[in-house]
Amino acid sequence: MNIFSNNKVLYRNQCNQGSVNLENINLIDLNEHPKIEIKEFSANSSQKYFESSQNNQRRDHNYFIIKPLFQQQIKIDQSSQSFIDLDQESDQKIFQELFEQYQMETIQLDNQLDNYSYDYLLLFNHSQFYYKSNSFSYYQLSKNIIQLIGKLYDLQLDLNNNPSFLIQQGKFVIFLENKKFNLIGFGVEYCGKSKIKKYEGEFENGKYKQNELNKIIFQGSQSAPIRKIFIYDVQNGNLINKDHQNQNKQYEEKQIENWVKYNQQISTEDVKILKQNGRLTSSIIDSYVFYLNLQSENEYFTKVRDKSRKIYKLLLLTTALTTNFGENYTFQKAKDLFEEELLQFQEINYEIKKIYQQVGFPINKYNNHWYFILFDLNINKCLIFDSLINPNSFYNYDKYLIQTLQQLLKIQLLEIQLSQYSGQQIDNYSCGYHVCQFMKYCQKVQFQVNKKYSYVRTKIVKHLEKIIAKNDTEVKSQKQV
């Protein structure tokens, strides 16, 4: 299927359903008739139009052409030289099929269109784009380039899979083939993942157009460079703070080596923990959470799968979220942290179940034990995995935490259950490893319903070592320096 649009549009007075002969269709040349005056378009002239060298490339396809007077679309079938009118529902189905060709998914939202909301959400690998369907127009359809008004939450990854966020709002030219979104005209760009505006004004090809005044303000707001301070003895001219500098150098050499991977600061101490069967740190677990989320996105959007089978999508949230709640926290504090973490869902009022059917939380209990909470948003069920607790025994869970997360996820819980895979820990340190294994199992079950759970400590340790290992490219670059 290909799509095109140019300055000529087809129009017919009577908009009946079904195919009709092109004899009664009018051809409107928008360049010659900006007020949309009508020219007659006969069957003979239509044949010449389609057979001309200018339009020869379009002969083997069906085309969709905007009809401006009614803001509807017409489907042209060249083989029979006929067309049918399509209603809005059919239009959206066509758009969905088009997006699916490029491994993108559309979700219809309940929002009523106004100046601040969007009625559709476009999902693709790691990113979201909220848009107004009535702003849909074609830009260069021979290359599948479209134009939409919306808000983009784009996530890009570096070599160590650390994210950088781009949030922009306005009118976008969208290159479907490479999933590139270029903001054009008046728009807004935000500072990283925040609600703070970085730029507001005219954009060109996705970049903010700085005028001379903006450049002066921007340059004036930059901090002065940091300079080293040297202190000399006025009598002999010796450097007084030389020893202090040497002490700093020795301290730096003794410092633990750190690097950032999967959005977490990892150190040689973390590597040592895995090698010596130590208790897992939040850095290791949260880097694994980020890794599993990326794996889910990649598999959902890039792998060939049976579309007739519903995928119950899983979102894992880092331990940092619930840890930052602190002790004796209020619901408002938890809500603020939750909405800050999931800012990309503010357009759907943080109703995560519009996109995900499962949400999981690894929990750090009293800073000495890890367990895991999984919410099934479809059946309003909460599953608790605790490697220390036998599934048949009484479990004294954190009721206030469960209730808080339940409210944040906007669900009514009917059942709280202990996982059948709980209670397999036989030592005093491996709870974190069990949680990582269970999260991996939950991630795999999305796509392999018959996946069996099994815990083998050596396998999960090897897997985690590979995930947090320092990137070879980074090591080589440091050696060169």
C-alpha cells in the first residue's frame, strides 16, 4: 500500500457509499483554485490523468486523497477507476495498518479533543507520540511522510544503554520509515524529562531557531569556567597548596572505579558483590529493571509474533521509586514521585492500564530484604513474590504500600496472593537474586505463555555480570586517552 497527496484532490457532490464511475467526479486543482472551484473530470480525462508520465508511478497502488470540503477521505482503486468514501472509523483503521507496517501501534484514547488533549497515542520502540487525529495530513506520501499535531516523548540510548529524553510539542513532520519526528513551526521543547520549558518558539527540522536576542540571553546565562586556584608564599614564591593537590591525586587513584550503564551508576564493588555472593545493591537491581523493560519493548515491536494472541504487556518500575517514598510517607508524596517517574503518561492521566496490563515493583524492605509485587490490571489482582516465605504460610505484607500503589494505578484490588514460587531461598543473602530471576520470568511469560519458572543462582549471577559489565568500547577509549 502506498499513499500520496499533491495539489489536486478529488471531489464528488453526492457522497454515497460504494464504488462509482469516475465520470461524475470533479478534479480540484488547489494551486489554480485556492477557493476550491470545481473542474469537471470525465472518464476520458481520468484515464489520461492516470496514464500520464507524471502519475505513472502511482498506477499499481491504491491511493488515499484528502477531500477538503468534507474533511473525509476517498479511496481510489485504479484497476477499476472507481472510488469509495471512507468514514472516520475506516480512516483510522487504514492509519493503524500503515503504522503497523513500520512496527508502530496506535491506541485510541477517551479524551475529548480540545486545545490540550489528544485522542490517539502512537507507540513505538521506547517512545510515545500523542496526537490529534483530525490534524492528519500528508507531506510527501510517495516516501510515506506524514504531518500531525501532537506531543512527543522520545527516548534515545547511548552505547551503555543510558537514556536521554526529548519532549517536544507542536506540529511534526513524521518520517515513518526511520521513525523520525521533526518539529516544525511554533512549538515547545522541555528540559529533559520534566515539565520545565527549555525552548518555546519557532522550530525547523526539529531544532529550535535561535534569533540574535535568544543567543545573547543563552550565552549570558552560561556559567563562567572553573579555574584552578594556586596559592604562593609571597616571600619565597613556593606553591603552598602543592601538597593538597598531591593528596587529591592520591585519593582519586584510590577511588573505586565507576561507570554508568542502564541508567545506573555501577562500580567495581557491584562486580565484586556478584563474584562473592554478596547482597545485591539497588544499582544492580534497577539496572536489570531497565534492561528488562528494553527487552520487552524490542521483542514487542521488532519480533514477528502471532498477532491473534493478546500480549499482556509488562512495565517494571525501579526500586528507587518506592524507596524514595521514605518512612511515614503521605499519599501525596507517593503520587508526586510516581507522576514524576511516569511523566510520559500524563496525557492519559497516568492510567497505565491503557497501555500495560501488568506493573511490577521490586521492593527493598528495611534495607535488608528484597521482594517483588506484581499487579495484574486486567483482573485486579496483586501477586507477591517473597523468596523467604512459604506460599502456604501466613504473610504479613505491607498493607499501606499495597493500598498506595493500588490507588496510583487506579485499580480496585479483589485479591492479594502469594506467588507459588515463593519460599525457595535457603540462605541469608540471595533474596535479590531470586527477585531478579522472577522478574526475568515475568518478562519472558509475556511472549512465551508456557515458560516454566526455575531458579539457578549461577545462571542469574552470570546474566547480571554481563548486564552491568563495563562496555569494552568505553574501556578502549579510556586507554587511548
